[in-house]
Amino acid sequence: MNDRYDPGYGGDDQYELVGYDEYGRPVYRQAPPQQAPQQPYDPPPQQQGYGYDPYATGGQQQPPSYDRQQQPPSFDPYGTGRQAPVPPPYDPYATSAQQGGGPAPSYDPYGQTATSGQQPRVAEQTAYIPQQAGPAQNADTPVRTPGEHRAEPDGERGAGRDRDYRTEQFAFVEEPDSDSEDVIDWLQFTENRTERREEAKRRARSRIVALVVVLALAASGGVGYLWYAGKLPGLSSSADAKTGTATAVGAQNRDVIVVHLHNTAQGGTSTALLVDNTTTKQGTTVLLPNSLNLTDDDGTTTTLAKSVEDDGSSGTRDALDTVLGTDIGGTWRLDTPYLQNLVDLVGNIDVDTNTDVPDPKGKKGEAPLVNKGKDQTLSGKTAVAYATYRASGEAQDAQLERFGQVMQGVLRKLSSDAQGATVTVQTLGQIIEPPLTDKNLGTFLAKLADLAKGGDYKTALLPVQTDGTLSAQASASVVKNVLGGTAKSPDKDAAVSVSVQNASGVKDNTEQARVVLLNGGFTFLEGGTAAGAQAASKVVYADAADKENATEVAKTLGLPGSVVTKGTVPGNANVAVTLGQDYKPSAS
């Protein structure tokens, strides 16, 4: 059935193919009238056997007529051996009359004779529109002229369609027009803009949530630290109670070192315990008065000052462990020249001085070496002068407190790095007594330095009574809470303590008296040597209850009862004895 795409519909006008529509169907247009006759087609020369001789001179031979889209009629494309029939002579202008006077038959390119009287149409080459490939012609498929239809079986029709139309004919489907691209671009822009806004909102919400979480963690961490350190208002008492009960005695771990400051210029020693409580993260300097009573291995009661001088580091360390219930890890002997070098190595210290310290080598009336005031910067020399200064008539506890200030100032300036602190100790060049090593000392001091810089360091004075024993207050506040030990002062009721001073001029008399008193059941206390010799010996008691004990001491030493008098005795003794030139060891 003909339609608007069929060039033969509605008249006899000629049409030419201009392209294909979106469904692959051919589109024709009316062909303009022909102005001049076309030249006859001169086909290329053929081989012998096709029935045409291009060089023949006779007028009877004509070139075979065939369509350009077809193989020559006499060509056998499948090699069957059968020769195709030769068509009648080709007249492109249809001007020659048929033999016998009849009209010339029109040429049918499909091998059929046209029955109509219309002018035969020459098969035209297919026109192609831009960017579109024309339909491929199969060698077996005859060319159809416009307006001509041929009935085909359904199978052949479907097969012909498969052969006539290929994918490249529909290439236009993949090429959107400019309007479609503009619409798509606008939709993509709108969608991307919306997505960017939503993504920005999501990021903002995520940042807010992250900020809130960080602030909450920081707040909880700060509160937890304050609670752990016992610095929260209203919770200090409970934290202190917990520290004093749950972990004060056995559960807390403490590292303790004893340091002896030897004044090489003026004589005397100052002793302190450096305590690192690794459980509570608290550092403490415990100042020990020289009057503290200690007990030697042989049971002799002595003072801390005499123990440092006579028993040395090891004996004093063991005696302190016995009295305080501690476990001292080592002894650090710090002579005043090394203290001066240490302060210079750390770059001076800042101390709140409590008194003016005069220059020992200066003249009277000159400016003090150390001024009283807050945040006084002390060099090595001034630090030693301040740590060892003891005014006339001043108790030793005041001098100990100054020594403690200097030690804490050094720790605040010392490196908190173990290696750096060790290098500082090694730079001093002093000999460290075993079992302590320079590396162990440097590591220990670095830990205390870190606590001192963080404000977790304090200085405490061990309370000692006038007789050299520890009071109940000392046992509760310092020995138990700071040192984690139990005070074990020599029992006063177990033996009468006797302080012996040698004024006889014979050095060996002190040792002779010590042996006699110990054999008599008394506790011997070293009283030193008098500045000058005395002719008569004396036995003095302070408490009336000790009069009988004083008489017994005189009898034990071989002295007459007339030498027993009431007077002043050292605070850590019951009876004081002064050996004069009348003392005869052989008589005792």
C-alpha cells in the first residue's frame, strides 16, 4: 500500500531519495525536470564470454543494459556455471522504437516488463543526509525504483528488513539536540546545587556534634582529674579520708632516698629524706633534725648527727629504717661545693627567703649576701650560704627549713627528662655511694622535678621531742602519712640514757666510759669533747625522778656521790656526765 513516503503515489512525477526519517524509512522529493539527455553509460570492458565486445565496429552490437547497483546480467556471483540471460539493448532515453513499429518496452531493473505506459525511470543512487550512513545494498537484493512495489512472503520481508536496516542508520538516537542538552544541564545544575546545600548542612551538623563531644570529654576529664587530685570543692575531705585509710599504709608505693648535706667550710651536717609517692603522685622533702635518736646495731642510742659522722652512710641508713619504719633505697652525700655546682648547672634558683644572710667573708655593716624577700634569685654561692645559715641562738629546725627550700628550688629547675637529669648528676663529678648509681639518682630526681614543676611537691619537718624521740603527732602526720611507716623510738623505760662529754684531756676515756655504762645497762649517748680540760667530774640530772639513776651512774663510773647535782641535761638524755681529770677508768 502506498503512503506519503511512496514516490509513485498520486501521480506520475519523478522523485529522488533524500534520506531516511527517524524510523529508517526512505524520504523522497520531486525531482527537477531533466534539461539535457544523459550520456550513455559506457561500462568497463568485460571478459570474453559476456557477449559484448567493446571494440566491435558493427552497429548491431550494443552494450548490455544493467543497473549500477546490480552485477552485470551475465555475471554468475555464486559460481554455479549457469550464464545469466542477456537483457535487451539498453536505451537510456527510450527514443528507439521497437522492431515492428511498436513502442519500446520500458526496462525493469528487477527483470519484469513494465505494463504501464509511463516513462521508465532509471535507478538512482541513494542519497544520504549528513551524519547518516545509507542503507547497504546486498548483491542478491534487486534495486527498487520509486513507486514500485513487489509482494514478498512474510519470511522474505522480515529477512529483507534485517538486511536493509543496520545500527548506524539509527545513530541519530544517541545524539541529543541542543534543547535536550540545555534541559539536562539545568536539571544537573539544580540537583548538584541542592546536593551541595544538603552536604554542607550535614557537615555543619557533624562538626557541631563533634565539638559537643570534645567539650564533654574535656569537661569530664577535668572534673575527673580534680576529683582524683582532691581539689574539687566539698570533696577534699572525702578524698583525704580515702587517701589516709585505703592506700596510706601498705598499698602506696614510695621511693625514698636520704641526702646528707656536709658543710665543708663550717662543719656539721643536714639530713633530709626525698620521697616520691608513685601512688598519689606526690613528692615530699622530709627534714630530719640532728637530735633524732637512733639505735646502733649494738644497741647503743645515738643521735642522727653523731650517726652520720661515726657510722657513715650505711649505718645511718639502717638506723633510720629502724626508727621510721621506712625502706630507704640509697644515700646521696652532697657536700656544699657540689650543691653550689648543682645550682649553677640548673641556671640559678628562685626562693622566698625568710632572713637576710650576711657574707661570712664580708665586713660588718656591708650589704647582706642574701636579701630577705619573695622570688629571690640565688646563684650557687648564695644558695649554699642560705641553705647552711643558722643565726646565733637559732634552733636547727630553722636552718633545716632553708635547706629544704633550696632543694625544692633545685628540683623546680632540674630537667624532668631522666637522661637530662642523669647528665646533670654526672657533670657534678661526685662519687655516688652504692647501691645508688648516677643513673638511678638522675632518674629519681627527674621524677621529683616533674612533680615540683606541677605543684605536687611539699616540704615537711619531722617533729622531734627534746629527748630526741618521736611524738604521737610525728607518727600520725609525717611517719605514717608521708613515709608510710611506724615510729619506733628507743624505749625510754628500757634503759637510762646517759650523755657523756670528755673533759679529761684523754681521748680514750670516752670509749672506756661507754663500755662501762653499756655493761651497767645504761644507754650511752655521745656528748663530744669539751673545749678545755676540767679537774673534777660531774653527774647532772634534770628531773627529780632521775636522781637515783644519776647516783647509780656515778657509782658505775667509779665517781663519788658528791659529784651528783641537779642541773641542765641535753634533751635526749636522762643523765649528763662530764669526765674530768679525776676520772680513772681502772676504778670503774
